[in-house]
Amino acid sequence: MEPRGAYTAERAAALSGVPKSTIHYWARQNILVPSVSPERVKLWSYGDLMALRTIYWLRQTKQDPSGREVPRTAMKAIRRALREIAALKLDLWNEDGAPRVAVDRSGGIVIEHNGNAQRPGGQSILDADMLDLLAPFASREGLHGPDLSAPRPRLRIVPGKLGGSPHILHTRLESQALGALAESGLEQAKIYRLYPDVDRAAIEDALDLERQLAQNLQPALAA
């Protein structure tokens, strides 16, 4: 998979829901080296965001439906999952949606596209305990990563557009740019006037997302 998207550590943490300190630790330990730029400034790809969620979830102890503890997934299986994520075809992602991508406890990646759920090799899957890698994601540290395809109803993330930056649907207006205006102290009414052709509800979605992403960095900064 050609790396698409480019996220700093702060942005990768805020979007994935995995603490920044953990992301840096995994990079140092060669568990997940940022695929866009492994040196300063380190940059993680869109696929890396899914990989970060995969590692975090598989390395947590879990419970099965009967309440019994399920041990953490072995690193061998995790590395298998990372290889399968790296092989995903990100050209399936577009403004109109994206395939759903999930991982099971054994580290197997499942892709659901046009109503069909299959493993990358084409094998049909059975019902299993899986994590949807694009769905909203919460960590034990209190971070809440948004949906990685439609983080808000009027926003989209497309790996091959605007460096994978969340943006208002069918525009090139990034939520991060709008959030920066609000962070600088510009009143919301004035932001509306700067973009008279943009639906106000879409601007509100963008500002709401940026507030969530900023909140995600607070526990890491306080640690």
C-alpha cells in the first residue's frame, strides 16, 4: 500500500485515540514505525491510524461473552495484522464512503465492501469478536478517536485528499483550519461570514471535531 495521509504525532494520537506517548514508544521499539517519515518530523499515514488502533486493542486483556478473561494477542499475530493493513487498497476510500475494516482477536483483518465481508484473500468470515478499525474508538486513558471515514455527518477523511485531513464534504476546507480560527479567538459568527458559501452546520461539525481532537491531547500533555 502506498502511504497516504500524513499526520504528526499529535494528530495521529488525536485521530486514532491512542496516547501520543504510546505512539512514540511503539516507534522507538520498532513495533510501528511511522510509514510516511520515520525521522524528524515523524509522520504517520492513514493506514498507520488503523494499525495503531489494532495494536492497542489486541494488546489489551479482554473478556469473552461468558466473562472469562482472554489473554492479550501475541505479537506474532499482531505483526500479521499490520502486514494485512499495509496491503489494503486505499483507493476504495472516497467522499461517498469507505469499506469497513475490522480485526479479530487472532489478528486477522476483515474487509466489508458493498455488503460483502471477506478476508483479504477472499475467504468468507464467520461471526467473531472484532474491532471496527474505522468506527469511533475509545482508549482506557480517556481518548476518544472519531470515525476515520466520516468523523462528523458533514465531514470526511479521504486518505488521498488533503493529506488525509478531515474536511467538509465535497470541499477542500479542512476542519483544522477552521479550528485554528476558533482557537485564535475569532467568534463563530465571524467564521460563518468568512465562508458564506459553506453550510453553517458543516462549520459547526468541523469545530466540534477539532474540540474533540484537542481534548484527546490533554491527558497526554498532563502525563
